[in-house]
Amino acid sequence: MPDFEVRAIEVHSGYAWDFRWISKVLEFAHRNDLNALVLHRNDVVDQVVFPGMLFGVGKGEAKNIFERYDIAYRKIYKYTPTRRSGPMLRRDYLRRVVECAGRLGIAVYLENKELFFPDVLLELFPELTKGGHVCASDPFWASFLETKYAELLEDVPGIAGVITSLGTGESRVSITSNRCTCDLCKATTTEQWYSRLFGAMYKPLAAKGKRLIVRDFVFTKKNQETLASQFDALPADVAIAIKNTPHDYYPTFPANKLIETLAKRDKWIEFDAMAQYFGWGIGPSAMLDDFRWRFAHARKHGAKGVILRTDWESLDGHTAFDTPNIVNLYAGAAFAGSGAATDESICRKWLSEGAALDPSASEADQREAVDWLAGLLSDSWGAIRKGLFVHDCVYNDCSTFPVGYEQALWLTIEKNSLQDWVPEKASAYDATEANILSIIAEKDEALEEAIALERKATAKGPRAFKPEFIARLREHFSANALYIKGFRAHARLFAILRFGLEKKSAGAMPTGAMSGEAKLGTATLSEALGRAFAEIDGVIAEYRRFYEATSLPHAFYQLLNADKLECFRDDARRLAEKKLGWVLQ
């Protein structure tokens, strides 16, 4: 019997509205003993309801979306003609998804962010905008939420519940990013805001026997503490969904403390199989060891559910199902069940279900193929970790290159701060010579490991693989080596420039030409910068050749992005010339 009562697979954005895709996901879930499907869009509920209150439909005046439309169709068409048919059609779609999932014993949850609303709302209720900002504290919002969820359950009564992030900066209105300064906002505490809106959502859900699951999705330790302080006041049947790491899916971060400290409350732990921050599967990153200990940690601390994310709402047309990172889905499903699965058994399940093995191959040849693949994948996370992170701090923008020097600093030190959760990491970006050289060495190691993986993947492999499977695998590992090469060039230039700028800021370097000034290792700063600019120029040219010479899915080129590297290089050159007096030799 699985320890986790809820074992969910999560699908985002466009995939959530593709019935053929959802059918495929449901089949995977059923084969792998997953019992819940999560459909995630920030506005998923707003996509399904009008709601009627915006267009003059009174409470209790209609019992479903069709009756609401019959009452308000003229006003709906006048103000928002593109929403005229959409909510009704999506209502029918979701009802069918729920029906098909139910036949397989799979519950369906909707996941969103609040507050969210259609654009037309602010035109119909202009009083919600005060001083040029939307007021987060207006009493309207509680009524709006209660109505929205009541209408949702009238039209899609078969859903099991709603998973929501309330108060995140990614919602349209949030107390944590509220810019309204009206008297009401000044008088409303964060705690009051959370309590009022949680209550408005809970009431219609509880009335229909549906579950409310509140997500711990915040960007700082302070905001997490504020949100967590509200959990005890929630009704006993409200569960809390917790990312396995604090803030976001950063595998270099420690376990989310809420997993340990939140007691007397059902906890569902969230995992990212696709790899939003660790390579998208374009750079393969098999997280089997990471998942293994994190699932065990969740189980130890009484978690009741797990959620496996397969894709990301900002990246349409890309999913873990299309990359080697599908192995993370198989691992998550296995660990959510018995909790005991070897890398080899996970890989064999993937290869068997994916029809990647030649059925005529002997058992010995198939076993050789499984062992070879498990060994290859076991080393994949190391190259990504050293390439996309700096001393475990997040040195990537959702796996893409930062476009400027200051943006790279902001991403790592402020937006995705590891030091907020691990204070000793405050020195990770120190501009001492030893630390800068350590960062450079880390990137060298990343590239060496990526090249070694590419060599292993492209050498003559086991005979049992079908040709098309091994060809796709090789594409990923070859692209990964080039991908990590870009991050090495990027981070090397960043680190050397940081060394120079901090030296200059501290008054340790003279103004003007740089020849003969500060040393970095065995080179002068001028020499080090010259080599770094030459290296990044070479990678940019290599990326442009790759773009022209290959025909791969779009996500490859979004990561191996010459334009982003060029933007960063140009910003770095401006800083070097203006601040350091460096000139191209």
C-alpha cells in the first residue's frame, strides 16, 4: 500500500487544454499507479467561468453557465466578445476530462494563482483602481472569489478540489506585491487579507465537499513565515502543498523547512520532473538520487501527497515526456509508491513503456542497455549543477542565460537568494581572487563532465536499443555539452568582470588603461578579460552555426541562444570599457 495517499501528475498551460495529450498523461498515470491529475494554469478557473456577477447575473438567478449566458449574453458580447464561447466550451471539455479520469480511478484538481481575473473586470468595476493601482484590499474581492468558485462547482462538479497560490507576486493582485496606498490598504494587515480571501474560497468548496489545498509559493523566508502563520487558522481539512525546496525548484537548495515544521495538517510535496531551473531535459538531469532522499524525507515527516510537474506554463510545447528527463517522472511514480526502486528498475520501466528496446534482443543485451543508460544518467546532474549554478546559487534565468551583468547578480543574490535560506552562502559571490578562481574552476569542471557524457553517449552503445531512441539520446547529450560550454563562457566573463569591478570600487586599481594592473591567477586582469571575451565570441559563433545546421525542437534553440549570449557580452564590454578603462586589444 503506497504511503502517499495522493500521487499526482501535473500538467500546465496549453497541454492542460489538449484532450489527446491529457489522454496520454492519464494512461501514463494509470500504468504507474498515480491517482490524481493536476491541471495548472494561473487563470484556469477564470477560463471556465464568466463569472455571472460581472455581467449582472444575480446570486441564485441561474444554475449553470448556459443560464447565465442566456441572461447576460448581450453584455458579455458587448464587453468581451472573445470570452463569449470560450468558458462554455472549456466547461464541457473539463467535464469530459473529469469523466475519463474517473473511469481510471484518477481524481482531477485545478491549480491556479489568486487573485486572478479577466481584463474586463476593471472596466466594469473601475472603482477597484485607486491612484493608478488595483486595490488589493477592496471587499469586492471576497465576494468575487466566493461567486467564482460557486459557479465553477455548479458547472464542473466532478473535480476533487482546487490547489491555489494566494498572495504570490505572480498573481494579478496580491497583498505581498500590492502597490495601492489607499487608506483601506494601509489599514489592512497581511494576515487579515489572507484570512478573508482563504475564507471566501473555502466556503463554496466545502459546501460541495471539495478540497482546498493552499500552496506554499512565496519568494522570501519572511513571506513564507507570514503565510505559514495563517495555516493554523485554516479549517482542518485544508491541505498545504509545499515545494520540496524553498521558493522554487532549485535542487541545490535544502529541503523546505515547512515539510518538517508544519504539523497537524495534510502536506503534499511538489517536485519538478521537467527541470525549469536545471536544463529542461535539453541538458539531461536525472534526479533519481535527489528524488530518492527528498521523497524519503517527505515520507518521514508525514507527507500525505506528492505532485510531479511535467512542464512549465511559460514554455509552451515542451514537456518531460519529450526528453530524457522523463526518467524523473518514472522515479517520482516509483518513490511515491513503494519508495524502494533501483535506478536500473526505473530505467527498465521507462525503456519498456517507451518501446525503446529491440524486442528481439536477448535478456542479457537488454540488461546491458538498462545498466548503461542508468550509469549515463547517474552522472548527468553533476554537469548541470556545476554549469547552471555558482557554488549552489542559482546562476540561470529559468535555465537560460542572464542577459546582463546586473541581472545575473540580481537573480542569484536577490530574486533566487540561497542565502535567505542558508546564511553561510552569503559569501558565495565574494570577489576575492580565490573565490573568483573557484567559480571559474567549477565551470571548467562542468564542461569536462558534459564532454565526458557526450563521448559516452555518442560512442558505440548497447545493441538492444532501437536506433531512433539512441539517436535522440545522443542529440540531447551533444547539445548539453554545447549548452554547458555557453554557461562556462558566460560565468567566466561574469566572474572576471566582477573581480575587476569590485577591485575598482574598493579603490585597489588605478583609473585608465589596465595594462600591468591587478592579477587574477597568473594573468593580468586585461589578459583575463581578453580571453573571456574571445571565448564567449567563439561560443556565440558556434551557437549560430548550430542553429543553421540542425533541425531540432524549439526548446534546444531557446537554451542555446546566441542572441542572449551576445546581449550579455555587449553589456559586459560596456562595463569593462566604462568602469575599468579596458579596450579590445
